[in-house]
Amino acid sequence: MEKETVLTMRGICKSFPNVKALSHVDFTLRKGEIHALMGENGAGKSTLIKVLTGVYAKDEGEIRIDGISDAITIRSPQEAQNYGISTVYQEITLYPNLTVAENMFIGREKGVRVKWKERDRRADALLESLGIPARARQQLGSCSLAVQQMVAIARAVDTDCKVLILDEPTSSLDDKEVGMLFSLMRDLKKRGVGIIFVTHFLEQVYEVSDRITVLRNGELVGEYEADSLPQVELVAKMMGKELEGLSVIKKDSAAAGGSQKEVFYEARGLSSVEAKPFDFHIAKGEVNGFTGLLGSGRSESVRAIFGADYVTGGTVSVDGKPVKISRPVQAMKQGIGYLPENRRRDGIIADLSVRDNIILALQVMKGFFHPFSRAQAEAFADEYIRALDIKTASSDTPIKSLSGGNQQKVILARWLLTHPKYLILDEPTRGIDVGTKTEIQKLVLKLAEEGMCITFISSEIEEMLRTCSRLIVMRDRKIVGELTGEELTQDRVMLTIAGGDQ
């Protein structure tokens, strides 16, 4: 028996200057289901969510909510919440310096006097009923990211939520934390809450979702039962073309870096305030990677290589010559580029244009007292906007207006403009769509074929196996293994991470 519908959106249209963001899109959510909303960056997912939550006003179409006979108009996020529509975003918007209970009820307590004990009892009861491992009087900042996400969900549920939107909730969580979140989602599903799940992790979609809606270029591709849509077909529908197969992306570059044995960069006993001493080298034309669980020291190691953290020891040679790299500008002058793990915090400068973000690294190397002319800057930006197919109205567009995948391409363009000999990519595909992921992976292998050496870090082991010819395995901020050739299998990587026989 088909479940009752809780949300219906029909013929939704939304346009911006020169852009048709949504064109007659339909979406249906049932009570007690987890419904994945899928599509590449720029497909229209965020716009559809913002129309539903009152951030944007729709141009055409209608929205209906269970229990209300007429179509509704949602003018603000507060109105959406009044209709039982709540959203938990990827970047948590709670207050880490306040208690869990204060975060759950802030802005919803009436009157001057707050009944603290009653509020804390109510919070504890809700947390316990949802299986959330937190206490009312605990400071939110002391909780893990996963628990903070769950507290945000508890806050939404307490507002008599009918529709819960989870926007990339797992992007910063490890496997154990994802499991905790999925348990909560399944519990809410049993309670009849309809959940819209926005994610770029295909495996997670199939682990927890009942149905899948795919958007592409602002249009509805289709709505499918998850168990009847194979993963490869989902990818094809998202991209609008048949893929050659993500699993064979490395076929043309199976030994990326194996053909050229000349070492470009070598470190001995390199350490920083965040990284324990380690040895490392990379050959010209090689793609290697650091892998390990979150907190294993992957990012800390490459930050030491780039001089992004204070270097405390070790020796470094580039092209066989001893060099000192204790600051990023010194690394840049040695031909080293670095795309950081946290794109928003360390990568983009949100209020600057696409053009200014692209030329930033080259301008640093040239010196800010010798600025590029406007014509030079435009030429540089236009070249890489075309080369990387960056979706932007113009090079003047503020980078914060771009999708996550296109922001990532801009940062890649920034470093490619410096013509680096060695490029470090830390989580270059996190939080972006599968199509852009594939483009970046293919670009990495193409650059390696041209002689560039690349260190690639990803939380997805399968992605590392597709792109790297050598993996350095880390645990507890120490290198515990190195895998090449036939050893490059997921089982072998996991066994090495776990400390099994090597």
C-alpha cells in the first residue's frame, strides 16, 4: 500500500537574470520516506530547496502540504517552519558556546522568564527518545560534528516537523558518525517524517533512501524507486550521457608516474606543529596519495610539505637540490601548489570575483606592488574558465555565487595558472557532484601524463584507487604502509589502516 503524500510540488519555475534555474519541476514526498534529491552542481537542487523553504519566491507552480486543502505560498523560512518544513544545512548554524538545550529552544521560548529545569527535562526527554548521545546541559561545542547535526535535527523535529530537509549532512562525518545519523533518520522515518536527503555520496543514497529524484539543468529527469535504479544508471541520468565507467578511469594511465622515475620532491624527517616526522618523495609524472581514517595525519602531512603549518624539523630537496620551505610562498616559488581541504575557509575569498580568485596565487608570486593589468587578468581568467568549463555568468561574478564544484574548479585554475611542477590536492572532490568529480579525476591523470607530480587525498578509498599509482597509508599521524601495483585494493588498504599483516 502506497504511503500518504506529505508534500507535492508541481510545475515549479524559477529564473534569475540570464539563467533559467528551474523549469516546470515536479517533486513528491511521502510520509515516512527518505527521498534523495540528486543532480550535478547547477542542476537546480539548491534552488528547489530554497523555493520550498521561502528563501526564493517561485515564478510559477504550486506547493501543497498535507492537511491544507489549498496550494500554499511560502514567503520566508519562518513561514516554511510554520507549515512543518525544517532544514538542517551542511554547515551547522547552531551556537557552540551555548548548551544543547539552549540551542534546541533558542528563539522559541516565550516570555521573559525561562523555566530552565523544565526546558532541560524536555530537551533530555527528546534527546533520549531520538537516541542522541548528548545531554541538555552539555555545551554544544563539546559534541562531535555528528552529534551537533543530530541536535539540529532534534530542534527541527521539536517544531512538529512534517518535512525535514537534510542538505549534505554527512560531508564532514566519518563512517561511524554517518551510521549514527542514518539511525536517527530511520527512526524519524518510522515516526512518519518525510525526509529530503541531498548528498553527493552515491553509496549513501542506496544505503538509506527509498526513492530518488534526479534533476539536470533545472529540469526534472525522473523519479525512481531506489532499489530499481542501478548506480551506473543514476550517474548517467545525472550527467545526461553514458559514462565510460568510473571504475576504469585510470585505464589510460595505469602507471601514472611509473614511467618517469626521476624524483622531484623529497623530504626526510619532515615535521610541523601538527605533523609527526615522516619521510616522503614523489616522482615526476606520479600521482600518489595519503590515505587513512579521519585524524590519521593525511592533511597535516601535506600542509607540512607546503609550509602551511609551522615546520619544526626535517630536510627537503627539490630537483635534487636542498631547499628551505617553511612558508607557502617559498613552496610556491619551488613550483608547488596546494588546494586545501576546507574550500570555504582556506580556499576561496568569497567576496572577490572569479577573476580575482583565479589570479591570486600568481599575483602573490609576482608581488602585490606589481599588479596585473585588467586586460592581463581578464585574459588569464577567461583562458581557465574555458579550459575547465567553469559555469559562471562572467569572470566578474563573485565566487560565492558559484556552486561548490565550480568554486573548486576556480581554485584549481588558480594553481594551474602558476604552472606548478607539483600539485597537492586535499579532498578536491568533497561535496561536489559525481560529474565534476570525474572531470577532476581525469584532469589529474592528464596533468600527470604531461609530467606534473600530484599528491591526491580523498576520504573515498575507491576514488584514491582510481587515481593513484602509490598510496601512503597513515594511522595515528604516522606512515604505516605504502602500497603499489597489485597491492592497490580496498581490502589491502583497510587491512593496513587497521594494522593487519603487511
